[in-house]
Amino acid sequence: MADILVVDDDQSIATAFEHFLTFDGHLCRLASNASDALQMIAERRPSLVMMDIRMPGVDGLSALQQIRSRFPDVYVVIMTAYGTSQTSIDAIRAGAFDYITKPLDLDLLREVIEKALAAQRVSDRTEPAGEGMDGRRVALVGATAAMEEVYKM
């Protein structure tokens, strides 16, 4: 069971997420805007954040940047009904674990959630990011599709 925070200003989507995640055995918390989400993350770190891009006030990409800077260990999946290839590139570059478009395919959604949770478990068991086995700093560089998959892993 994972603690998943869903951030979406559309109440019907948030409620659908809550039913879907609860049915799959997860704890689901809901936030309708980025400010509430940041406060909820600070109070109790979720296993995963599922966040819409278009929201009133702070948008999902800006919130993603804030989450990554304040809570680098929190995995975020960005979702939107207005997806473009540039938006997906921007989301991944900003640190999103993955990017999915609405309407959501439930099988794909389940797959993305499981991948993110598996990556989180591996990350929790490994050495801190950015350091090699000998303690020296290491960095991965690249923006190709293959490198995007490496970053996700």
C-alpha cells in the first residue's frame, strides 16, 4: 500500500482517482491546488504525487519545480488533458518521473504508478543520488529518449 497524493482542481477527476487508488489498495489524499499540495507534502511525505498541469494559481510545472527543490525524494507524475510534446519534455526536464495524458487509460495509469513506486523503493535502498561508489560526484547528461528512460529508472 502506498500513500499517493493526487493534485487536481477538477473534483470529478480527483474523486475518480480516489476510488481507483483505494480499490487498488493505496491510501489516496487529495489536494485541489499546488499550495495545499506543498503543505500536505511537508506534513507527511507521500510515496507518489500525481499532479495536473493546469490548475488555478500555481500551475503543475511550477509546483513540480518547487517539489523537486524542497522534497527531492518525492516522485511526481504529471498529467494533463492538453498534452504536447514540448510540455512532456518540459515536465521530464523539470524532474517529473513520468508524464501521462487525459483521458487516463487505467491500465497505463496502473503501470506508471507501479513503475514509480518500484523506482522509489529502489531509490530508498541505494546510495544518495549524485555520488559514485568511491564518493566522487557523478552526473548523467543527455536529453534523448533513451536518456529519459535512464533518468526514470
